[in-house]
Amino acid sequence: MRDLPKAIATYLATDPGDTDTVAHCFTEDATVRDEGKTHTGRAAIGAWRAKTATEYQYTSTPIAARSEDGKLIVTAHVEGNFPGSPVDLDYAFTLRNDLIHTLEIS
């Protein structure tokens, strides 16, 4: 897999419970779309990640990356105690000023 931009690599490598580090991978006005919900801004993104970390224990291993329609899409193999595990998920990122501006997980 190719080298990922620093913010994306940090996001993917950071422990799910380390919400401060995760939040600082994003722009102030970033958005995350996951499980049919949109979270906007660093505080909301940190709260989303904290909630996910308390509800589920999981690991995420990036297995592929590609560029498509102006997005960097990272496919990760995710295993844990959530319905449907294990699953390969696509993380579609856009960057602004070297930080994550949008993330869509599908």
C-alpha cells in the first residue's frame, strides 16, 4: 500500500479511545458520515469516536488505498464485537490544508 498523508495515517493508527489525537487529524469544520449519521466539527467528531470506542472493541487494518473522484479511499479490514464483524470498510477521505476535511465510512 502506498504512503498515506500524515493526517490519514495518524487517524487510522490511533487507538479508538484516543479521541483528542483523532479529533486533531480533522479541520475545525470537518464532517464524518458513518452509520447514516453526520458529525460536524472536531468536538462532534471526538464525541462520535469516543462513543464508538465505548460501544465496540475493534481493530482496523488498512489493506488497500486508491484515489477516486478527488477522494483518497482506504479499504480496511475491521474485526470486533459489532454486528456483521468482520467486514471490509471503505474510508473515503478528502483533505484540506493537510488535515482531514471529510470522511465517509461505508
